[in-house]
Amino acid sequence: MADQKGKTILTGVKPTGAPHIGNYIGAIRPALRLAASHEKSYLFIADYHALNAVYDPKALKEDSYQVAACWLALGLDPAKTVLYRQSDIPEIPELVTILSAVTPKGLMDRSHAYKAAKDRNAEENRDPDADVNMGLYTYPLLMAADILIANTDIVPVGKDQVQHIEFARDMAGYFNGAFKKNVLKLPEYQLEAGGALLPGIDGRKMSKSYGNHIPVFIDSAARRKLVMKTVTDSKLPAEPKNPDENVIFQIYTHVGTPEEVQAMRDAFEKGGMGYGDAKQKLFEALERNFEQPTAKYNELMADRKKLDDILEEGAARARKVTRETLSNVREAIGLARLRN
Ligand code: TRP
């Protein structure tokens, strides 16, 4: 990724509870790799975004700690990647106010998330704006501020988030156009492969709502139990099997080494690989991937002071950039730069 040298990459994560291995493989691991391969990387906890739907101070606080501990436990290096809470950066809401002055209402009306809420209401014969708060309606404004305030070059996203980055570009353009000055950098999105769809232990897509998931942070006994419960057909060990129709192998492809995966594929195809053996191998690979991160996660969750320190330091580092951006923005519109 030599061409990405010097670029700033930014990711926001909504605090939504503990991840499962499908989240890890589809989203967290690719984001960690991207962060490691860019000179400047920012990762923040989008707690103001969560606020639109969570009116529970304990849950918001706890979920935010969980996100921080999760990413740190899985290898985020806070000395390199700037890790912070959105709510610790007062420049973000100030930029929202400013952007809202140059953003046409029609742009918000076209937001997918808002339209989806209206469609649901229409289906249920309710008022189109029932249960739509202004936070949901202006979600793209806050997200644009998150991105633009950090002078971001690249935002890695799944398909569902592309519109948000396009809106952020639009808003940066409106601002620069209105004040005839190139102050806000137009970010680009980098489409992530959509996260490999990992099957859950019952063979359907892995999802918390199906209850078929393997959490990342669990103890070894619980991990083993879930692996042993994974569905198989009734073929005998000696029979050849199609690995591509086999849930154990599907998960294994993401956590085994390439050699291990090839060896399991060959053994299934030739015959001689029984499901019991395969489960044991899958369990061992999961242990190798997640046993230490689980210990680290538990350690961090037991030390809130340490998490607070890391997040505060991250916010202080982030604010070097966010204060500079906001000062430039304020100057462009005829307001004073931020004073210290
Ligand atoms: N909307 C993103 C999501 O639902 C989270 C998010 C908030 C975000 N602000 C961001 C992502 C800025 C990237 C950049 O996943």
C-alpha cells in the first residue's frame, strides 16, 4: 500500500456491545490491517451517534468501554492509531452547527437511514416521521463532521455507508464553495469487501439475533462447547466430503493458517477427516486467535482507569488536528480562530 503513505484513514464505530467472530473477520480485522498500513489512522467511538437510540447512561458508558477494550485487545496500537470518544471532541458538534448552515435540507431528506425509517412508518400506516428524532434525521451531518474535522483522506466503509461519505464530500464542497476557500478536504471512501459472510454454528449467517454466534471474548470452555455444537451432516469419518458445504471448514478458512486450511480441504475431499477431528482443529485455531485477546479484554475491562487514560490521551492527540481544522473553518467564515 505504498500509494497510501502519508494519508489519513478514519473509522467510526458505534458502541453496540461485544463482537462475535463474524464481526471480527468481516469488519474489525480488515480495519485493523488498514489502520496499521496507513501513516495516520484515527478510530473513534461514535457515542453521539449511539445516543439517537440509546437513552440509558449505564449502557452507553459500558458499551463505549467495551468498544475501546475490544479494539485494543485485538491489536490496535494506541501509540499509532489515535483512539478516542467522539464526545470528547467538542470541535465535532461545533462543525455540525456550521455545516448545517451550508447544507440543503433536501440532502438530509435523501438520507437512506431517514428514508428507511419513513418507509417503515408508511408500511405500518403511521405518521411518516413517527419515532424519527432530529439526531436520526441529521445523522449524516454529524458523520460528515466526524470525518471532515480530522482532515481525513480515506474512510473504509461497507456498502451501506457509502452515501454518508458522498454526503460528507458534498458538504465539504458546499462549505468551500460558499466561502471560496479550500478549507475542508474532500474525503474518499474505500469500499471494503462487505465482510466475508461467516456462517453461524447452525449454518445460517452468523448473527447475534439468531443466537448462532461465537463471541470473540469468551473462556475456552465456552468456546469449545460452541464449536462442538456446530451443525454437520451424518457422513462417517472415512467418507469424502465437500468442504465448501461444511460450516466447520467455512469458519476454519478464516482462522487457520493457509497451510492448515489447505490440509483440511484435502483431507475432507479425500476422506478420512471426521467432523470430530475438524471441530478440534477449529477449536485450536480459535484458541490461538482469541485466547490471548480475551485475557487482554478482561484485563482492560477490569481497569477502567487505564481505558480512560488511553481515551483521554487519544482525544488530546486528535484535538491537535480538530482544533486546527475548526480554526481554519471559523476563520474562513469570519469568526475568530480558537484560542487556547
Ligand atoms: N455510521 C457508521 C456506522 O453505522 C459509524 C460512524 C459514525 C462512522 N461516524 C463515522 C464511520 C465516521 C466512519 C466515519 O457504522
